[in-house]
Amino acid sequence: MNQRTQLFSIAAIGLCGWLMLLHAHAAPALPVGGMCLYPGQPDSERPRITAYLPEAGSATGAAFVVCPGGGYGGLAPHEAEPIARWFNTLGITSFVLEYRHAPGFHHPVPLQDAARAIRTVRAYAEEWGLKPDRIGILGFSAGGHLASSLATHFDAGDSSAEDPVERVSSRPDAAVLVYPVISFVAECTHIGSRTALLGADADPELVRSMSSELQVTAQTPPTFLMHTVADTVVPYENSLLFAAALRKAGVSHELHIFEPGEHGYALGQGHPVLSAWPNLCANWLKAQGF
């Protein structure tokens, strides 16, 4: 662990203790150094978000929660902070989500963490200078499955909850899915992600319920999808299936399929073709009011 990571971890631990005392009475500070999502949990069970802020004067009030990939068995660093920094160039505040995953955690824990992240940002939007109706979610690979899962399994919140965060909706206002795992039932599924999340012998109904293309409704948020034909890890049929479901449900969406590019290229920096997708996404986000 480098010195910067150690400082962030220390800051998060201190902030979590502070939140245990003040959570019900005051909004926490914007979590630039990291903030635990569930005050009072032990360190080993501490999902958290870390905020990255646009330059002063450039913020649009929009925010995105970033879900790195990693096959539900880890978190890919190149799909975390660099993505948050890119959002910042668009004036968008971003929150990298460190969600719990295998081997220690399985469904529904990652989905609960993603929902909690959206709720937290929305619950404190006014205090943090954000717009509660401009909070999106982005995910890569298995993180894309997590993002698509929340886009299809959100709820309106529990108005009777003692915790103010749990009273607000977990619905993202937009979803960006980059080479996402989508289907758990089709031939194109990524077996490793499905097994890590649900186990090798999961009930078929559970598998079906977590196959995102089968859960799309008219309430699923507008979605941007990006994939490549050359992806042999998570075939591009995953994005095609989700796009087809969005079209059938009448949900606004944009789909880009590039030919070159193996799995895991993130922003595609330096690639003569893939480096174009962030600008395409930025234009789409602008059209969506982000």
C-alpha cells in the first residue's frame, strides 16, 4: 500500500467514526478522501465512495457513480480514478464505488452497495452542490453488469426508514455501460462473473432475474452502450441484447459497436479508434442534460 492510499484509508476510517455520531443529524463532508457507505461496519465490510471534483467554476451539478470491472472478484484500478478524472473534465462530479465482491461477498451485496451509493449522493445532493435528478451510474465489464442491474432493479426508497439515506430513490438518472456483462442466461454470458456473483449452482430463477436484458422496463433510465467486435472475453452480443430490450421498452439509448479492441481498454487512450468513444459519450451526456 503506497503512502497516498494509506492516507486515504486513515481518512476514511476517521470519517466513518464521525458519521456514526452525526449521520442522523448532519450531512457528511463531500467524501474526497473516501467515505464509508454504512457507518458502524467493521473495516473488512466497508464499501465506500471517493469523490473527484471538477475544477472550480466548471461544475454542472451532475454526478456519476463509477463501478470498475473485475469479474466480481476485484476492482480494476484503470477503470476507477482515470474515469472519474475524465468525468471531471466534463464538469461532472464523480464517485468511485469500492463495492464488495467475491470471494467474501456475493449477490445481493454488490447491488446493495451500488444502490446505497446512488442513494447517498442523492440524499446529500443539495449539501454537496449537486442536482438530485442528474445522478448517473457508469460501469465497465462486471461493473457494467452491476450498473445495468441497478438500472433495472432500483426502488423508490423506504419513506419510513430511520436512516435518511434509505428514504430516497436508488434509480440512476442515466447509465453508461462499457463492454458490459449483461446476460447470465444467453450463450454470450461471462461465466466467471456469473459464478463469482451467484455461485456455480445458483437457482435458475435467480440467474434469470440477474440477466439484465430480461429486466428492462419503461422506467429503466436512458443508457449509453459501447462495445467492440473484437472483445473475446465479454462478447458484444451482451450490449446488443440490452439495446434491443431498451428499444422494445421505449427507453432512450445510444449504442456504439467498434470493430477493434480487446476487452479492458477503459478510455481507449492512445488507440486510433477506441479513443473516440469518450467524446461520443460526452455528446450523449450533454444531450441528456448532464
